[in-house]
Amino acid sequence: MTASNDSTPNWQTLHQMVRKAQQKLNLDAWDYIAGGTETETTLKRNRYALDAIGFRPRVLRDVSQTTANTKAFERTLRLPVCLAPVGSLELVDPQGAVAATKAAEAFGCFSMLSSVCKPDLAAVAEAAPDANRWYQLYVHGDARWIDEKVEAVQTHGYCGMVLTVDSAVYSRRERDIAKDNTRRVGVPGREHQAQLTWKDIARIRARTSIPLGLKGIMTAEDAEIAIDHGIDLVYVSNHGGRQLDHGMGTLDALPEIARAVKGQVPVWIDGGFCRGTDIVKAKILGADVVGLGRLQCWALAAGGIPGAVRMLELLEIEIKQCMSLLGMTDWATGDPAMLQAAPVVTSPSVYSAFPLLDTRSADWY
């Protein structure tokens, strides 16, 4: 079941949106969005890393004018967020990637099209020619195939492109496997992703005239190698806990990667980010832009394009309130001294950012 796009939602909280999405989606689609790999430990660690940081607010500062705007790759964004690449968005909205791109355009942030999402990059570009569009590529072909993709991305006016590098093999997502819901099994050309090396990155970099990033960096060592290869964007990600089980949370990996990058290129991050406070923490710890994956899916499922715009509006409210209460007027006034380790009070899960959800109700999956 997919969402209707015919009315503007009036949600006042994000958990209302998540609940509406759960009511509209069937179990297969819900588990595809919500699930991780094997034990889902990495998924939980994403939330644990976010929840294990507390704030040290500063007071008596003039925060009457607080802005969450930012600039990234010469684009002015209303929030430092990107609707992250998600495959098969057509499962949650009939317009698929077009819906996400138009929502990002309407609000004023980045969107990133997954190469395994419909419609294709040409159709998305035609539907939203003025959007701040990025493209994410899984390598499912040889060098010639890659070159043709790069050319198409550039021809259709995308801001930049990222290669996903944490998916050498497809993971065992047991929620899907247990229901025999294995849509990604047998994808033609998948073996090329497993063969990808730094030598290929150098070749692709030399043939790409737009910004090129690597998505799936989780160590300082690989961030440094990426910069040595002329990469323009280091994207910290563990695939939302959907690839390597028992990985670290992305926010735990962020500080070492930010130190290694030393401001030479932007650092983006995703992995469990669902609240305004999550985004503030990431920004203070060195992220330039935060990607939203599951939150984007739930918003589109719950209310289509207007639902995704409303989700971003609620995030903006949360972010600006958090900044003001911390004593921040803009992102430059954030200080790591405003953060400290803190006890986790909610058991980490894909739902733990929304403790008011009644996941024990009879109609909850």
C-alpha cells in the first residue's frame, strides 16, 4: 500500500507521522524500511551512539535570531540535510524518487537518487530540473558501463555523484529472507561491486567533472585514502545498519573521520538520524550535511510529497529550538564542549527516537 498525496498533513510531532506510515504500509514494505542485517546490532548502535551523548547548554546568550541555514557545494540549504539515497522508494510512494526530489526542492535541501530506485536519473531530472539533485551509484557493470553512467549523470545536471563502497556483497536481511521477500537477489552485474578497488576510484575520478564522493566510509584510514584519490566528499555511513552486522554507530565513527579529513573536503553522515537533536549533535561533531533515510521513507509513506515537506518542517522546528536552548545562533557557534557522554535512557531500536509510539498495540507490526 502506498501513500496518498492529496492533502497537506497537520502532524505536530514526528511520531504521529511514523504511526501514519505504519498504518498505510504492508508488512513487507514496512520491514524493508525498518529492518537491518542479521541481528540488527549495527542498526541499534546507530541509535545508541546518538542517545549516548548529552548536551551541556550555555545560557544568557542572545538567541533571538537563530538560523539553521547552511551552504554546501555552493548551494544554500534551509537545513543541512539530504534526503538520502534509498532503493525502491516506489514501495512507499507511487512517484518513487520523483516524490523525494520534489519534496527536497520544495523545502530547500539536497536529495540523492539511488541507482536502484525508480524512475531513472533522466526522468527525475526532467521532473525536478531545478532541484539540488545528487546521484548515488552501485557499480553493476564494467568500466564502460560506469563511464556511461557518469556521462548521463553529468548530462542531466546533477550536482554531484557518490559511489557506495560498503556493499561489496549483499547482506542477509533476515526480516526479508524469513518472508521470502528477496527482491535484490540475482541483480545482473552485482559481481562488479565486489571487484571495486581504489584503482577503479582513481579511474572514475579522472573521468568525472562534477563533485565525486564515497558513501560508506567508517574509518579515518579510508577517509585519508579517499582524499589522496581526489575525492570531493567523504560520506560516513554503515548503510543504516543494513550491510555489515556488529558495526559501529556512525556518530561514533564521525569524530575520527572529521579529524582525518581536517576540513579538506565536506563530511556527510547518515545512520539512524531521526530528530533535530540528532542533527545538531552531528553538526557539532564535524558533519556538514546529515542524510535522512528511514525518516524520509516514513514521511513519504504517510503523506507523499506534502508529508516529506512537513517532516522537514518539524525537523527545522526541533533543530532551531535545540540550537537556541544550547546557546547557538548559527552552526558556527556550535562547540564540542556543548556535548558530553551521557547514560542512555531508552533501549536502542529503529523506533527508539519515538518513545511515544505504542509499538505494543495489537495492530503494530
